[in-house]
Amino acid sequence: MPSIKDVAAEAGVSVATVSRVLNDHPSVSAEARTRVLAAVEALGYRPNVVARSLRTDQTRTLGLVISDVLNPYFTHLARSVEEESRELGYSVIIGNADERRELQDHHVRTLLDRRIDGLLVSPTDGGSPLMLDVVRSGTPMVLVDRWIAGVDVPVVRSDGRAAVHDLVAHLHGLGHRRLAIIAGPVATTTGRERVEAFRQALGAYGLALPDAYIGQGDFQAESGRRVTERFLNLAEPPEVVFAADNLMALGALDAVRARGLRVPDDIALAAFDDIPWFVHTDPPITAIAQPTGELGRAAVRALVDRIEGRRPESVTLPARLVARRSCGELAPQGPPTLRELPALSEPPAPIEPPPVTNRSHS
């Protein structure tokens, strides 16, 4: 692998001149800059980023710790973070906490040891002493999707409360009165917020949320299946199951189908966190969609602002209800199917081809 000395020899300049060109220093002449860049290209030289970071105290690298890489919401979030970071000249190292605090803290320590410039975290809970130490140390950090009460760092998240109220209004309008929820972990801010928003929305319509209609999940499909089985075993099962994330909704769907029941004929289903394949289930699932890509991009911009010494504000973006057919909505009227087309009393007459004429050109 060529070194900076090789580049200097190839370009016929000093090592100091090569260094100034690579660091975009204005004191280098246009001719020398051209020779150095040509030598870099010819030799395939790549600067040693680690060595440079020791001199500049910056690695142009961000750390991202997400709650669950298998959750399509966080997969989309991570992709948007990586894309925006690349646009701003940063690389991203991703750690998957798998909804476990000890694994989250492991990734945070590892990223800090790698001397990242800033940290994006979707915390698994609000009680990690390490996270509080990171804040006190002054490490640039932004929390995304979830937050930690009392921690003074920017938070980039969506506000799903209005969308939950819209969902309850939608369900009430469809005639549903017995509504249950599969809640997320109480240790997470999103888990608590969605249950409280659901309870408040039901109260606005004079509906109660009895304890029997609250099932404790963990943002994983298996918990959605388990809670839904319990709902179905009740003497008076709910008319609607609202899963507080997409994976728990898929688990709920499995439980319903395992009983030989149909959505929405026997029980309706709605979800928080829309995902692309909800439109391909039968029936398509009504869901609350978060602006995931916008959240990831906004989080990166906020973190880069902190790295560069600015003081960004927290960002809250609205979620929205996407009504489909899993709660008893009417199917959209499309073109008639082959079975719906009227039968022809007589076969159509064959179409005669037009006569062929010869044309002469002068």
C-alpha cells in the first residue's frame, strides 16, 4: 500500500505539501495541488483515517445504536441515517441493542473507544447509568425515536398521540366499542406514551380501557401472539386489537389465524408503525405510519450541528393514520373482475382487416 512519502516522491514535492493538499490547505499553489492529486490517483493512495484522527481529534464517524435491527422500522431508520451521514461526509457504525440494556451499553462503550465524533441512540430504557455518564462527559449525542426523561440532549421523534386519537375515532365510526391494546415495554417512553394516548382517546368517546384489554408486550412478534391468545380466551374478547408496533401486530395476526379466525370478520387488527408489506396481507392492515426517513435525516443533521458547536433544537414530526381494511373498512371500488362482467348473448363479430391499397409516389 503506497504511503504519503510515495505520493510526495511521485509528485516531486515535500511530504508537508502533500499533507497540506490532502487537508485542503489554501497555501498550496494550483500547480502543486494538481501534481499531488494526480499522484494520489495514479498510486491509489488512501489516507490513514485513524492516524489523521489522532492529529485532528476527528474521525468523521458517527455511531448509531438502534433498539432492534430486525424491526423494519429501525432498519428503515438506520438506512436513512446512513444516507444522510454520507451526504454530509460522515461514515456510520451501527450497533444493535436487541432491546437489551446491557447490549446497548456494550455498543456505546465500543463506539466511544473507536473515537466516534458523535452518537445517535434509540434507548432501550431510561435508567442506564452509562447513558447519563455519556451526557455528562460532553460527548455529542442525539436521542432518536425514544428519549430519557431529564436528559438535556436533543430528541428527534414522531408524535403519535394525534394519530392514535385519529385511529380511535376511525374505529368508533366503524361501530367498534371493545378495543384492546398490546403495549410496548413500560421501560420505554414510546411504550408508555402509546398506551396513555390510547386510553385518553377512548375516554374522549366514553369508552373504558379495562385491565383485561391491556396486554404487556416487548415489541417482538412472539409477545403479540401470546397477548392476542389471552384476549381471544376472554369471556368477552375485544372487537379490535391495537398492536403498539408492527412486529407485535404480525404476532397477533398469527394468533388469530391459528384459531381459524379471520380479520376483520371475527376480530379487527390495527398497528402502530406501518411497514411496506402491510399492504400485501389479506386484508391489508390499518396502521399508524411514522415519517421514518425524515426522522433519520433530521437526527443526523442535529448531531452534526452538535459536533460543530451549534445547539440544535429537538425535532418532533407528526405520525399519520393509514386506513386500509383490517378493521372492517369497505373495500375500495375497482374495475369489475372477469366474473362480474356481463355475459355476451352472441359472440362478437370478427374484425375485418382494412383493405390494402397500393400508393405510388412521384
